[in-house]
Amino acid sequence: MGASSSPQPAQRFLLPRFPLRRGRAWGPGTGGEELPQHVHFLAPPTPSAAAAAPRGCCCPPAMPFRKALGWRKGVRRRPWDPGARPFSPPPFLPTQAGGEGRGGCGSREPSGKMPMELTQSRIQKLWIPVDHRPALPRRSCGPQLTNSPTVIVMVGLPARGKTYISKKLTRYLNWIGVPTKVFNVGEYRREAVRHYSSYSFFRPDNEEAMKVRRQCALAALRDVKLYLSEEGGQIAVFDATNTTRERRELIVNFSKENDFKVFFIESVCDDPTVVATNVMEVKLSSPDYRGCNSTDAMDDFMKRINCYQASYQPLDPDNHDRELSLIKVIDVGRRFLVNRVQDHIQSRIVYYLMNIHVQPRTIYLCRHGESESNLKGLIGGDLGLSSRGKKFATALSKFVEEQNLKDLKVWTSQLKRTIQTAESLKLPYEQWKALNEIDAGVCEEMTYDEIKEKYPEEFALRDQDKYYYRYPSGESYQDLVQRLEPVIMELERQENVLVICHQAVMRCLLAYFLDKSADEMPYLKCPLHTVLKLTPVAYGCRVESICLNVEAVNTHRERTEEAKKGPNPLMRRNSVTPLASPEPTKKPRINSFEEHMASTSAALPSCLPQEVPTQLAGQPLLGKACLGSVCHIFSVFSLLIFPKNMNDSQKPS
């Protein structure tokens, strides 16, 4: 039989041993250990085979196996799993025994799911197949703080503050950049049962009502799955009583099936005064008792609590629930019991819950008096108050005296204009560095017109996305939120506080208390010489704006039309700039890599090509990196990492 009719055996390549050494080549004949028989590499197709390949089959040019597989020095990579994606692996990737990948070059199967092109990963510089399926929505532009979605499950009897904790925790998580949403089963029940009759609906022996309540819980769980899997959510708060182990096991099994983490928050309160106060302030105003007499509503709701009490099974971290991640909030924060916290976000949730309280208090927010920088239109800087700013400081002192607040605490930043404003109060005050104004970096002490003239690109980028934009050598609003998180924690612990701060800082604090989104935060109006009085209420915060009738310049900039269109998808959002620059000195901004390369090319080893563009097909050039600088950096690191490979003459004596 001729050679043309006999099947060719699959060509088996050799892999070098690990760890890899410098100068070791990849490919057949380079030495090393043989692959197992069930895993091998496809040989590069011959010209005749490539010409006879089905139309649309992707045959990329030959490339080093290191680039094809994504292997790096000293790191083991998992073999390619052809079942991990719905499309076939390109040539040079390991497949199962038989020598042919599904739908690949030389395959007998049709290549209907094979992508039509290969693309190159911008970060790792690896050639990878293109999946034309629609991508999931982005979870957030900020940092991904959860490695897997989390379901927070509320547990407890009615009128124990579960909804209060749910909404307050959701507001905090959204403020720090974790997309979170509350799913209140009571709202699903009101949607299913339009008219509420009496507490008998919640009796354990009411089988028809029990079926309706279970279906409402399942409907809420379906929406939880949709939110976490397809809508970009990271945390879902399941707000219901969940008083039985059967219901909690249902939620745990649901989360395991969908690879969600579960964290339980149980609110326990045996103080009848606290329960009665909660019922009077919140529950009687709910849609269930609209138009009902308060006495009858109170009596009906207490009977509803008794219905839940009959089947209530508290969380038991000592025996039955020892494997669950949970926190028990006892008597509105007097005591806590924490069990098996799994990850970073759960620890932040625990820390937040241990700082909040429900005592009545008032928080006052105001900016410093008008400064000399405000008169000149400068941003940043550390100039003192103007004459009108000093008048505001005097008016603020009279306002504080009229409020007649007991044990009022005053907080300021460490900048001169807030300290001068607080001096006239004749009260002790604390200076917080975290309350300093947003760092404008190289744009400090410049007007907006000067920034637009000197840095037109930076000016346009900030208008496109003001929250995520970071000043060169400065900060963004996102950085400012991270800096202010300790301030929020301390504000939640305190009672009556007056915070004298700056415009961007006041916007961030106000966005937290009013539950404003990151898109709205940079455009909140915080005028000079105006005090905002914040009073926490049941499920939010009441705001009163008090103008002290002292004229001042207007420093508010409205949202531009470009910002309303949305940010440029290729704009620079985050960089390696630290959260706060150590000093506000003006540092040069490298807007173009060519200028930097021209000044440093003489000190670097010559190499060809001189520049390697980091550009993908069909995309604009994002930047250029000098190959000489990369070689120089790696040569230095190689001497540090591999000192044993140095010659004896190079070793230190």
C-alpha cells in the first residue's frame, strides 16, 4: 500500500523539564521528558494539508510553544481542556488521544463552532481563540472585591431590624464599589396577595398561605440568581425572616448549585421596648396597615410575631450550624457572635455591622468658609480664608450655639481653611488627614481654564468620567471614597458630629448617607456657607439645607454634555498612582512614551526593533514600550533571582 493511503501516526513532541532555564528553547527536539500517550501536540500543518483544510479553519503561523500555551518560566500550567469552551483549540495545543481536536485542522468533524479568527491578549500577549458569544455585563468599573458572588441571608423575627440592616448594609457596599441589591420577600408577598387581611395568613397551620409564602421565596431566589449571574451583581441581600432550618437549608442548597457563597446575619432582640418602638415607627406605616387604626394594627402585628415565634429555630453555631458563615447581632449591637468568616468582603461586613447603632443623633456637614483660592478660581492649595469666609466662621459659631447640642464633636481636615473655620467655634476639634481635599496632582493651584489650556486631554478625560478619573500624580473620587471609609465607620459610631470639610469630600460623605450612585456623586451640590443637617431615620436619612446668609462664590460645575454621553471605553481609569500623593509637588506628566524614550534611549542597550507597539488589529495605538528598557530590566532581575548562574569572576569576594 502506498504511503499516500496509509494514515500518518500523530507526531509526538517533547517538553523540557521544569523549572525552565534561561536559553532553553521550546519545540520538538529540544530535550526533556516525553508526554503521556493520551496527551500530545498537533504538528504544524503541511502546505498541502493547509490548502485542503475546510474553509474557515484557522491555521495561525508557527509560534513558540511558550507563547501558544501561555507557559512562563518556573510555572506549571494546566493542560488545555477542549471541553472547557464550546469552540475547538487552535493547533499546537494538547488534545486527547487520536491526534485531532474537534473542528480543528485535520479533524473529520465539521468546524461549525470554530471561531473565524485569533486575537492576542493585551495583557499576557498570548494568541487565544475568539469567542463570539455576547459577553456578560461588567460588574463594576471599580475593583472586584469578591472572588465569587455572595448571598447575604437575613434571619430573625419580625420587627428586629432586618430590613434596616439590609438597606444600610446595601448602601455601604454600593458606596465602596460592590454592586449590591436587596430582595425583600415581603414585597413579593404583597405582589402575590394584593389585600392583607390579618395575622392568620402567617399561622403555621395555614397550608395555602404557606404554599404562597414558599413560592414568593422561590421567586425572590430566581431573581437573586439572575442578578448575580447575568446582571453584574456581586452581593444579593435576601431579606426575609428565614426562621426555620428547612428554609435556610433551601437557600444553602440553592447557593451551592449556583456557586454562590452564603453569609447569614441574624438579628436577635428580646427587649420589648425596642420591639414596640420599631413596630410603632416602621411597621404601622407599611402597606399592610394602610388606613388601619394604630391600636388594631399594633395588636395584629404582635400576633403575627407570635405566629413566627412558634416555629422559630435560631442559628446554632455550636452544634447544628457550626459550618455556616454567620454573625448574630444581639440586642441592637450590644453583643456579637461571629462564626467562620470566609473572605475579605465578609470581614468588612462584620466590621461595618459592629460599628452601626440606632441611637438618635444628628450629623452636620459644611464646607470651610470661602478661601482666597475660591476667589481666584484655583483648585486645591492651602490658602487661608477670605474676609467673607471669616464672616461665615462667625455665623457658624452662632448657629452651633443655637442648636444647643450636647457633647458635639467637631472634625476638620488638616488644611488651613477648615482649621480657621473651626477656630471661631470655641470648641475642641479633631484634625483628620483623611478629610483633606481631593489631591489634584499636577493640577494643584491651577484654574480650570489653565488646566484646559495646559492639559487639554486630561481636562476632557475628567469630564467624560469624573468619578473614576484620576488626576496625574493625584486622586480620583474612587480613591477618595477608599480614603474616607474610616471616617464613615467613625461617623456611624458617634452621636452628634459637625464635619467641616471640602467640596469633593462633602460630596462623598453625602453620597453615602443619601445612597447616591457613583455617577451622581461628583455632581452633588455642596455650596459654600451652607450647613446640611442629616438626621438618620428608619430606612434612610432626612436632609435639611441651612443657608447662613453670607455671600460666597459658586464653585459648582455642572455635568457636561460629553459626560452625559458616557465615558470613552478606552480611557485611562486607574493607574499605579498611590491613593494620596505624599506631597503636592507638581510632577511632569508623560503624555507620550516617545518623548520619554528619546531621553533614555542613549543609556539603554541598542536593540532591534527599537520599539514594540502594543497594538491589536483594528484598535488605536495605546502606547509604545522600548524593548531595550524591557531587556535592561529583565537583565537586572535575572542577576537578583539567579545569582548562582553568575561567573566566578562576577561573584562578590
